[in-house]
Amino acid sequence: PTEDVSYHLPNATCDTSDPTIPFIFGITDYPKTHVNSRSFLALYGNMSDFWDTETAAASPADNETASKPDGTVVCAVRANKFIEQFPHQMQHLVPCWSFWQHFPNATHVLLLHPDVYGPFFNSSAFSKGMLKVLEASGIKIVAVEEEPYLRSFPPEELLAVQTKRREGFRGIFKDNMKDFRNKALAAHGLDRYQNRFCGATHTSGDGDKEEENALSKEQRPPPRIGVFNREKWRHLIGAHNISNRIRQEFDLPYTPPVFFFEGMTFEEQMESFSNVDILLTPHGASLSGIPFMTRCSAVIEIFPDLYGREEFYGTLSAMAGVNHSFVYLGEDSVKNPTKMRGYIRNAARNSVLCASEQSVIDAVRIQIDQWYRCCGFSGGSD
């Protein structure tokens, strides 16, 4: 189990069988919804009279604004230094999607500064894939100067907001990611995954709980576990060793596959997320695909020492209905990250991950038990 990691970190080795490697395990519990004022800045228009800026509704069906007159609702994204990175693009698109869903009968517009369009949609396979999702969903994308465009509308026919980029993700409906997932899968010809969860394809998104509960321990399918690794920074050392240990520990009929997202098409990324129930992965940009995961699924996110960022994808997981937990490879996940400055921060972010197999096994066991409970199966991982 000892792997030479000199390519990643000079003069270092990692023995994944060493149980003394320090770690902290945690389960996050972030809100599924947020008040509108935490997600947006109101820009323009009298349709705001119909928009409760302080209280988030559970779904469009629960909110009377869904039946209000048609109009145009604009979600504006302004330039910032991180806009070419697709996780930060998703930080804007997630609240925009919630906003558009709030007004299902209106014309939906994504307004980008002219300098933003290129970096926003041409920077990666993920970005280009998201452009196809937006176009297939009827989102009008406009790249012009903000003020003249907004002033061209009668105030009574327009509501425009600007997204706030915060740590993590924000949205105003707890089910908005389900709508996003279904439309995104359909846009890329992956409709077959829309109602697949808990080891079966269901005729509806709710599933047949009586049928699921009737399955015995021997009949129930095992969860699909996958390891998504990174080739360079935050590379998980010994990922295949860990995968083999997971198979042995839980008597799985398969060895959890180890994936690398570098070089994958957007469709392959979506399909990978849709085909995993428990995802073990280093912290990284690929977790922007969490909304494509299925009901009852879970993420186990691994952080290097001095780089605990569980809120970032923990908030996205909460909105997507995905259980989120983390393994922090240090002794103090709260205190240590506050010390990051300059070179230390970059070195921590770019380091390799040396996790003990046992720490990962324990984290996986917790999420397997949760998966069985969520799916309605009796018993657990024993």
C-alpha cells in the first residue's frame, strides 16, 4: 500500500494502511433554501411587487407568483476575476435557475457583460455543456451593456436581479436542482437517468416505497460506489488500494471504479455522476456536477490539511438533496484553514492527499447505512 509520491511531493511517501494518519470526519447540514436577499441584488422593474424578498418558497407551486402575468425576468452576471472557472460560473447559474423557476410563465434572460460571455461559455467542456442546457431550456442569453438593455423594457414588464457571489451556493427553492437535473439530462440525451435511483428505474420520481421496503437484505442491490480522483493537484494517493479495500470490507460484487475527470466530455461527466450512489473524491472543480447525482446519493469530500472548504460544495449538495460529508486530513479543520496566507495556502491547495484506508472505510460505512435508510431498505452495511 506504500506509494511513491515524489512526482507530486518531493521526498514523500504515503502508506495508506497507516491508521495513525490524522483526520477529522464530519457531516454537513446546510440549508436547502436561502432568502432572496442573500442570493440577489434587485436591479430594476416593478415586478418586484410580486416577489417576496425575504421569504423563500418551497417550490413554484407553493408560491402565488407562479400565476402572475407574463413578463421578462433577467438574471445579470457581472465580470469578476474568477468567472472563467466553471465552479464559480455555477455559483451564478444556480441562483439564476432558482430565480427563473420563481416565474415559470415569464421570458427568462441571462444577461452577461460583453467581456464575460467568452470566458463564461468557452473555458471548459463543462461550460460549453451548460450553454447547451440553457439554450435547450429556453433561456435567452444576452451579452450587452446592462443599463441600456434594462431600460429598454417597460418597468411593469420587467424584473432584473444581479447574482451575489458568496462562499458556496445559494438558491431560493429547495427543489430547483431537481428541475435543473432533469432538464440538463434531457438536453444531453440522458433522459434514462432522470428516474433512476436506489438501484432501480422508477416510473416516477417518487419511486414505489412499498415495493422497496418489501425487498429482503439478500435482494436489495448494493450502492454504486465510485472514486473520482485528480491527476495532479489534490491527487488521492493509493486510490486503487482504497477501492479494493472498500470492495473487501463491504463484500461488494464489483470493485469501485476510479475515474479521472480530466479529458471527459460534459456528457461523460453527467453520466458518471448519475451512475454513482456514494462518491469519494478530493475537493475540486469536478464536484460542480453534484446536481446530476441521484436521490439518496452521498458525497465524501477529502480535504488536504490547511485547506478545509466544506461549505463550498456542502451548500450545493444540500440544495441538490445529496448527503455531504468530508474527511479533513489534519487535526483541526476549523483553526488550521484560518492560518492560510499566500504561499502556505497555495501549497496546501496543491498538495497530494494521503488518507488512511480505515478513515475512508469508516466514512463510506456511514454513507452506506444512510443510503439504505433513505432508499427504504431495512438493515445497513453489516
